[in-house]
Amino acid sequence: MKLKDKIAIVTGGAKGIGKATVIKFLNEGVIVDLWDLDEAKGNELVSDLSAQGFKLSFQKVDVSNISEVNSAVEFLITKHGKIDVLVNNAGITMDASLKKMTPDQWQKVIDVNLTGVFNCTKIVSQFMLEKQNGVILNATSVVGLYGNFGQTNYVAAKSGVIGMTKVWARELGRKGITVNAVAPGFIETEMVAAMPENVLAGMREKTPVGRLGKPEDIANAYAFLASSEASFVNGAVLSVDGGIVI
């Protein structure tokens, strides 16, 4: 893939799909700045990968805080002069049925999963527009396409991300910037791995390929969409789910 020497931001990059994306990008020659609220895991990952000769850095950033996003982007622009790829991967879950969901649970998930994507894209796209070049990749979910019990807040956010992706693809496509979304299915993250085995078995059974996805499956999709090979892909929502939505 043609990604060598590109400058990329991966939000929520300290673990799970974000971590796998950081590693995939580094192996493709990308220079990565990973953002996360988990300072210990972020610095540990940077230390481990830097020792292997990779070029990366860490910034503690709350994506729901546009001032923090602006400061982190300004730091990167000062350091590198450009940002080629933004992966809006950061997200949280606070599941509850509509009856039990509190306004605080609703707002926190919307703040990170929806407003956070807006904040990062708003700031980063300004610098991409100056260069008339860039790739923006947004994490949505199959539940953003089809809904899921007990996830009003999460589904609302992920559906909103799909809508924003399509708007930005229209607004920015003519200016050299492609915007796409990736919709993961059931992925073997730390959170999923902690679920009871009978629940995991049910997930596998519902997935036509007969297994859960790996974080690397999503990272591979991000890498393709970030590369020049995907330069004619714009406004797409790529389901990476083993066929669970068919």
C-alpha cells in the first residue's frame, strides 16, 4: 500500500482496534500520533514500538474537548507541517435500555462518539484543505446501520457518524479529501473477550464466516482506505463484519 511517510492521527489508539490500526500503519511506513485518555497505556505502547524503530508519538487528548483537539493538532502541524490521515476511532459505551438510560449516560456517549468525531474533523480538515489533500476515516458500527437493543446512545452516535461521513464526502471530495466510514461487526477486543463464553458462541453463530473479527481485520480496512489505492472511494460505509448484516 502507498502509505509510506504519511502523517496520521489515530484517536483511541492505545488499545483494541485503535492499537491494531497504529501497528498496521507503522508497518506500512506511516508516522503516527496516537491519541487516548489512557496515558499509561499510550506511553507504554509508544515506548515499546519506538524501541522497535517505529516513528510514533502519544498525546493525551479528550476528543470531546475541542480546545484539547486544537492544541494537539497545532503541535503536530508545528512538528510535521501537515496531517495526511485522520482515523476517528475513539469511542465509549454506556449501555442501558431506554427506560433505564440516564441523561448522563446519553450525553457522555454522544460527546465522545459523535461530537468527538466532529471536533477532530473540524480542526484537522482545515489543514488538509490548505494542502488540498487528505483522508478522513470514521469508526461507525453495524449497530449504527441496523440498531441494537439497549444502545440508544451508541446507535444514535454511530448513525450520526454515518450521516456526517456522507455530508463531508460531498463537501470535501472536490478539494482532495476523501471521507469514509468503517462499520465493524463483533470484534475480539478486550471488552468482548471478557464476555461469557455462551455469549461469544452466540456471536460466532450469528456471523456467517463462523468467527469473531480481529482488531487487525478493521486495521486492514483502515489501511486500504487511507492508501492511494482507495482514492476513488468516497462517502462509503464499509461493513467489516463477516457477513453478519446479510
